[in-house]
Amino acid sequence: MKIKHALLATTVAITSTVSGTAFAQTKWDLPAAYAASNFHTENLVQFANDVEKASGGKLKITVHANASLFKANEIKRAVQGGQAPIGEVLLANFENENPIYGLDGLPFLAASYADSKKLAAVQKPALDKLLGAQGMKLLYAVAWPPQGIYVNKEIASVAEMRGLKWRAYSPATAKIAELIGAQPVTVQAAELSQALATGVVNSYMSSGSTGYDSKTYESIKYWYDTQAWLPKNAVIVNQKAFDALDKPTQEAVLKAAAEAEKRGWAMSEEKNEWYKKALADKGMKIMKPSPKLVADMKQVGAIMLADWEKKAGPEGVAIVNAFNKK
């Protein structure tokens, strides 16, 4: 464990007397994996500001963007272990730990904002139960814009994607690489720009947001708007840290979280079109996928859903069935 992480354990959630005031202020550090300019991070900062204001200054949350405090795949463990009282994670990153986390990373299960909201609603009770058993609480979750294919050449089918050096950031994206015959390379968002510039990867699936934030347009010129899935970022809190707050402060956190969730979904949908235009302005060709490419990718999605249901068992099948009935 890095020294700075060890030190955080003693400083991350301290209570101190604020000079000139009659109350104690609790300070929380909130690690996040994405750039300060990303809409998720902007939403986090607004959430933090709302909490401080609504709590009358009793709780101050400081957002640490771009994996500056913990790497993306370390944040959940940090919150679970109490090194950080609160953090933002990409749920699909933790599918290997429990399939429930990876449900929104399955291609073409929920490929629109409306369907993604339905999926989030049926997934939430299972997420609450799962996180609760691990000593954490889900505050809110917000979807990324729909995922497309960034690639260094024109493609019309999955067959033309074989051999690509494919950025994998979750179990699902690694599985896609396996199914399409690409070479998966694990690269987190904070390292993506460098990986593209040095040729470590030449393709990946993500939203227009990630492509813009990472300046993918400097290395790759094609983005196929497949609208394959909308993975969610979740803000989670250590249950003991939350329970240590007084009731009015807890209520301030929950109210700000509800507002952040509503605001975040609206931001995501609004920014989706903005990102596509911004990428085009930077020279990227926004491509409509061919019917063959869509059919091939839907076949990949069907294989992955069947595999997921086997791993998730009756609980997972019940969630998918509930989603399909909505």
C-alpha cells in the first residue's frame, strides 16, 4: 500500500473544531477516476457543494478527480475498508466480484436512456443488498452516454476487428475482445491518452465523453455510434462513516444525492449529442454502423447475456426478466 494511502486512513474522515464556530466539521475525501472536466466529476463537485451548504458546513466533501487519490479499481476497496469514506466507481468494473455489478455492461441489453433507467430501477434492490453486505451504501448512480466503437480503420463487420489492440477496462470489455478476436489490453481512463499515443491500443468501446476527455481524436479517427450499452457510475459511502453523521447531516447527504442522480442523468443525455459534435469538430468521423456490424455485435451481446445469467443464477435471471417485463 502506498504511503499516501496509509496516511489517508488517519486523515480522510477527521472531525475538527472550525475556528470561530461552535460546531465540529467532518471532512471527507471523495476519490474519483475521471477528469475534472468530465460531467460525472462536475456533478460530484456540485453534490459536494450542496452537502456542505445543506449541512450548514458540518460536512465538507473534497473531490479528488482523475484517479489522483486512488486508481479506478482501488476506489471501491478503499471505501469498503474505510480508507476513504466515500467514492465514485464504475459498477461494471467489479463484475468478477459479483455478476450483479456487471449487469449494465452487457451489450444491447439496455441500449437507450429509457431502457437504462428501467434497468437501474430493477437492479437497485440487488445493488443495495450487495453493497450493504459489504458495509457500504449506494447514494446515487448515473449512466454514461451510450457506448460506441473507437477504431483506427473503417469496419463493416466483427470479422474486420480481429487482431485489434483493444482497450479493456472491465470484465465485459475484456470478454468482448475475446469474442471478436481482438487483443485485450487493460487500460484505465487516466492512462488512456498515453496508451493511444504510444500504440499500446488502437481500439476500444466507450462513450463520446471518454473519447473527448482522453483526446482520442488525436490518435483514432473513427467512432461507430453503436449505442451498445450505458454503464453507470455509482457514488458509494462507507456505512460506518455515514452512520457517524448526525441525522440532519445524513438527510442533507441523501437529499443532495437524489438531486445529483436526477441532474446527472439529464447531464449525460444532454452531453451525449454535444460530445459527438465536439469529436466531429476535432476531426473524428462519427460513423453509423452497418447492419452487419450491428447484427454481429448483438450476437456478442446475446452470448454475454447467456454467460452472465449462468454466473448470476436465479437472482440475476429474475432481474433480467423483471427488466424485460417493464
